[in-house]
Amino acid sequence: MTLELRGITKRFGPLVANDRISLTVNEGEILALLGENGAGKSTLMNVLYGLYQADEGEILLDGAPLKMSGPGDAMAAGIGMVHQHFMLVPVFTVAENVMLGNEATGFAGTLDLDAARQRVREISQRFGFDVDPDALVETLPVGVQQRVEIIKALSRDARVLVFDEPTAVLTPQETDELMEIMRQLRASGTAIVFISHKLREVRAIADRITVIRRGAVVGEASPTATNAELAALMVGRPVELTVHKEPAQPGPEAFVVKDLRVVDDTGHTHLDGISFSIARGEVLGVAGVQGNGQTELTEAIMGLQSHVRGSIRLGEHELVGKSVRKVLDAGVGFVPEDRQVDGLVGGFTIAENLMLNRSHGKPFVSAGTIRNGYLEEFAQTKLVEYDVRASGIQAKASQLSGGNQQKVVVARELSRDLSLLVAAQPTRGVDVGSIEFIHKQVVATRDAGVPVLLVSTELDEIVALSDRIMVLYRGQVVGIVPADTPRETLGLMMAGERPEGTAA
Amino acid sequence: MSTTAKVPVPIDESAEPAAVPLRTALKAPILLGVVTMLVALLIAFKARAGKTTFRLAADTDFFDLPAVTVPSTATVATVVVLLALGTAASALLVSRGRRTPLWLIAIFAVVAMVGFLAWAAAGRTVPVVGLLGGSIALAVPLVFGALGGVLGERAGVVNIAIDGQLLFGAFAAAIFGTVVGSPWGGLVAAMLAGALVALVLGFFAITYFVDQVIVGVVLNVLVIGLTSFLFGQVLAENPQELNAPDHFERIPIPVLGEIPVIGPVLFRQTILVYLMYAAVVIVAWALYRTKWGLRVRAVGEHPKAADTVGIKVNRTRYTTLLIAGLIAGAGGATYTLVSVPQFGEEMTDGAGYIALAAVIFGRWDPVRATLAALLFGFATNLSGVLSVLGSPVPSQFMLMLPYVVTIIAVAGLVGASRAPAADGVPYRKG
């Protein structure tokens, strides 16, 4: 069994998302599709899965062209997909999710749930999963939900399985387990397409690697290639993968959080009494799987959460109970985790976005009027200084690429005197070139003597930038450890296990 | 790897009781307390002497239950004590971090109602069978409307246009019932009229992504305008040829219809009521037990997931909405094919909105929504029966009753219910 994509082209208006892409995957083989965010990987796979119709090119299964008008046709042809954002109905049980669209029925269309349960058990057993067919999907941990996705694909006898960025939501340990499952699947003869932008994972599991950049295949590589070679292929120029920084010169403690508790409106506790401190000139990295209280921590600091108890002290100022305005005036810079929602106003120009956090007075506003001359001059300088690629300062923020949008946010937050920088997921969905730049800015801020709180779900980023690492699990601090702590230990901590010899 | 045990972080577990926030849980005992106070005030300030009779029998029962006669004031006093006990029980449960169970609220409501009737009908006779049977008859359009609403919203389309479907159904039933010369012709026409409104709603809401609430409201206004115009221009001119449909007769079911109380209330009704029973059972079964129902619910919860397993989202929404329209239209037929065989302007009186409230009060579940609709039917009938009895409560106040019950039910008792996740959200591919 061989699946071949031949000359697939997909356009969205003037944008060519896929440009004559060809690739082949064989039975019992793992093909990695490597490329940056926005390179066109997901578009290609949505074409393969029938969610999009290709403008040109064809898909061949064992040499015979497939006619696809929807995902139903792809499934009938034996193509299954494990989506990056799980395609599971949260309020359905595992069995209901697995049978959906492929229902076993009895009299008058009655659902045969027993058959579905049996199918789930059978596949679970084959791969050693521990999945209860009657569990509600929304109550399952992310890693188990992903297994439900795999079971769903296998229950339709998928012979080609596409994994779209499957490790983005997993802990390092869960990632290892997933890789083991993929090897098992390969051994049983399934053809696998593994989509990722993480070099380490691609090298660990792939038999062959196809690299795409800006919608086109730019080369093939073997798993024995080095990280640097792969990165250069992916980005199109040599990239510095390691962040150069001098050892930290921590000054006095400047930012102290004590016994912080955050509860939401429905009574759920998101942060359960966490305490830590950051010195001047130090980066504290906050590691953890997404959804363990990181968002609430940054929002509590900024004054964006309503039920906060405990103490957050920045120098002389107590921040708990203060309005966002007061927090900003205390000198806190904030790079929010979702720039599209919280970081920028998409319909505003770059210049307008650059003055958002100082819209109430000097230097941009005098006597209630925006000083356009000053603003333009300021924006022009920042555009150059932060290497924002745009048609000009009057370009709308929504028209910029992810990396350039993020540079605008970083430029705004760093261009005033800071006493604390809170950076949440500063490089999520940002191209490698911009990542390099933003990392340098974070280190420079630290070196200028500002305490930095860095929140990231990418462990590599945490390890590269932090001086100390704090691991959060279910709203509690598992431990605060030095930056050179081994990855396996950090991984275990992210799953809530506290290694011996570390203090909480 | 040297590790010790998992960090003891029982956040999720300990957060579970807190997931019912005190503020929400407190609503029930407070509401019960207020009702208890109100009933107590009745005898404190406006005690009425005399005895109240509850007549339970109807003609042709197997055997006649004797009428129950009780002294008015003493009964209300007993009721107040019982209500106070119920309130205390609810408060006790809430103080222990639990919810007030629905059965407690239901018993409380029945007891409170007995107390109120004993007071209001002092010196007279309450026709219990007529009160309950009439409630069912009045609830028929609400139940059909609510079933249609439940189906639409489960598939992800908010249907504000239930009122329009009822009204247009009533209109079509009147004309075609007259022209065809059979109420069955009227019923079929009513269902098609409901489906037509649904088709227009779907066209804008599903195909063109227009805000569903706005389309629904506009459709209601459109149907009111259209039917009023045609009524004035056409029907009022030729009432005999166009607006005098035959109506459905009561069909007592043998044996079942002769059981005391239950028989005359449930089984001496028109065919529309029996169709309603069937509709509730079929909709509940289809939604939860069939392949079709699973797909409808998937489309309303997570349309993209449904799409990725090969389900045509928008086609499913259209078919569901059309079926819902057929059902709601049948509810409209009740207005013109049962008691008053004739169409009148705006004769639904906003019943569709009450049906919509029943959908939410019933938490998007066909059986619960039906019970909610029956409650509203009871409230409506109660105001009618009491004004016939000559109750001391001003009649304008009694007319408010169904709407007051609606507000209390939706705002006070529903609690944190969860609508289908994609309810009201149009599905666009990609």
C-alpha cells in the first residue's frame, strides 16, 4: 500500500498555501513532514483528509487516483487523522465518539452501543491502552483523549494515519509513550505521516523527513541529519539554535509572590497557594503542561483576575487588588499568551498598537489629544529597531505575520522603563527567525537588571532562557530547580512527581 | 529515576462541591422561603372562612371518588407548616453543600398549590379534573413548540421563530381545514407551514450565517404582519369559505379513559393530544437512541468533529430544523382545530416565547421541556379557572401568572445548565 500526493496546489485567494507539493508514504513507514508554523503543513493534510479541495494535483492510493469530496471519502479510502485540536465531542462518551459517523445500528436506526464498546476495548487491548469506553471525553486527561482519537481512526481500519502536531499538548513522558504507539503502529503495517516543527521528535521517530517551507517542498533529509542542518533547511538560512547568554548576575529580590490563590467564578481553584520570588537580573521560567495555572498566574499579576488572595509585591508596591492601570504604572511589562486576542487590536495600525499601554497621558497624549507627530516618529524608530517587516507604520496589525505581530507587542512592552517583565508564550506560532530575535530581547532585558517571569509550554525555550525553573502542576508549585536540571526530571515534575532532593 | 509519590494536589476533587457555588445553591431555599411567607400572609391578613371542596370525579369513571371538603383556614395553616418544613430541609441541604433535589421542589409546589386553592376557593368547589385536563389542552402548543425548539437547538440552530411557526401553523390550519373540509387537511397544512418558516430560518441562519436570534425575531414579526394582513383582507371577508374549519372531536380512550382523575385528564382528549404524547416519546427516543440523534447532537456540540467523520453538518442541521418545523407547526394547529375553530389575529399571544422558555427550563431535553411546558399550561389554566370561581385575586394579576412562572422558572430554578456548545453558531468550513 502506497499513498502518493502528486503536485498538490492549494490557493486561498492570492495566497498559495501549497505549491505543487509531491510526497509518498509507504506501508510500515513513518514520514515526517517538517516545517515552521504557517509553512502549509496543516493545509496539505486537510487536503489529504478531504476537508479542503486541492486546486491542482491528485492523490493516489496504490497508483489509483482518489476522488475526494469530503472527509467521508478519505476515511473510506483508509486515511485517518489525529487532529492537533482533538475532534472529539466533549459531552459524549468514548464509545459514542468512536462510533460517530460510522455507527453500528440495530432496529430502525437504534444505536448499538455494545458493539462500539466492544470495538473500543478490542483496539485498546491491541495497543495496551487503558481507556474506559463509557467515560465522558471531557473528563479524560489530554493524553488519553489523544488515544481516543487514535482508536477512532483505527476503528475505521485506517491504513494511513496522519498525526498533526500531536505532541503540542503532551508532557515529555506522554510524548515518549506516543512515540512508542507510533512504532507499534508502524510495525503493524500502518503508514504514518507525522507533522511537526520539533526537530528532536522528528529525528527520533521518522524514517524519512520531508521539509516544507512557504508551501513548497524544499528538500528531503534523513533522520541522521543534525538539528542545525534540519533547522537551516526549514528556515532557509543558518540559524542559531542556542541562546547565547552570560551567567545571570542576580541582584536583590525584587518581585515576591506569597501564598497566591486564584479561584474562578465557578469556584474552581486554579492557583493553590503558590510562593516564589525573582531577583533583579534573573529569568524565572515557569514550566508545565498547558492549563496548570500559568494563565491565571500571569493574569493575577496583571490584575486581570477577580478572586485573588495572597500577596504579590513588586519592590514597594503591593499588586493584589490593584487595577491594571496601577499595575502598568508600577512598571510591569506584559507579553500576553494570545497576541491576537489580548496583545493587539487587529484593526489598528502598528503605530496605534505601539501606544496602547500609554494611551492615558504622556508622552503620546497631551491635553486629551494624540500627538501624531511624536507617535509616528516613535513608531518609525521601533519598526527599525525591532525589525518588524511591514509595509509601514500605518499597516494594520492583522495583516502582519505571527512573528511580526509578536515583535510589535514586544517592542511596545520593552520600550518603557520596566521593573518587571511578564512574558507568556512569547514565541508561540512565531517563525524561527523571530524566535531568535525575541529571545535576544528577553536576555537583554534581564541583563539590564529587570526581573523576568517567562511562561512557556515549550520546555526547550524554558531551559534555554531561564536561570531558575519553577514547575506548575494543577495550580501548585512542584518545585523550583536550577536551569541545568535534566529534561527527564523536569518532565516528571510536569506530571506532578516531585524528585527527591528538590525543595518545593 | 528517583522520585517520590505524586504531589498531593487534590484540587479537582476538592473543587467538585464548590462547582455548585453557594450563590446558585441558595436560590432554591430563598425562593421556597418567599413562597412560604406569601402563603402565610394569605391567612394572616386575608383569612377566608368557610370550607373548600375539591371535586375529583368526572362522569363515566369506573367508580366515583368522593369530593374532598376541607375547612379553608385550617388547611392553609397546615400547608404553611408543611412548606416551612420543606424550606428548612432545603436550607439544611444547602448548608451541607448539596443541591435542593427537584422532587422536593415539586412536592413543595404541589402542597403550596393546594394551600392556595383552599384559600382562593373558600366556600366553593375546585374542579380538579377540569383544572388539570384543561392544563394539558392548553399546554399542547407549548409542548409541540418546545419539542421543535429542543430539536433545533440540539442541532445548533437557535429557534426564536417558534412563535411564528405556531401562528403560521394556526393560520394554515384554519384555511386548509376549511377548504379541504377535514381537520386532517388542516393539520398537514399547519405542519408544512411550520416547516416553511423553518426553511426560511435555515436559509438565513445556516446558509448565510445571519445572526440566528435576529432572523428568528424578524420571522416572528413577519408572520404576525403577514397573517394579520391576510386575515383582514381575505379571511374576514369570507369567513364561511376560508375560516371555519372542522375541528377535532374528543376521543375518549376506552378503559384508560375511565380511570378516575387520570382518565379524564389524560385520556379524554383530542387526537392532537395523543399525537403530542407520541411526539414526546419519539423525539426523546430518536435523539438519544438512534444514529440520527447521535449525529444531531454531535452537530450541535462540535460541528467540526462531526464534519471530520464525514457527517454533512449543514445538511443535518437543515433536516433537523425542518422536522422541528413540522412539529412546531402541528402545535399551531391546536389553536384553530380544537376549541375555537377559527383564526384570529395574533392568537398565539406569544406562546412561542413561553415554549422557548420551556426549552431552556427543560435544559434542552425533550422530556424535561415537556414537563416545563405542562407547568406553563397549568399556570395559564389556573388563571382561567380562578376567574370563573370568582377568586379574590384581581383577574389582571392572574393573567400575569404564566409569565411570572416563566421568569421564576428560568431565572430562579434552572441553575447552571449548559446549552449545546455550538448552539447558535453557524458552521463554516475550514
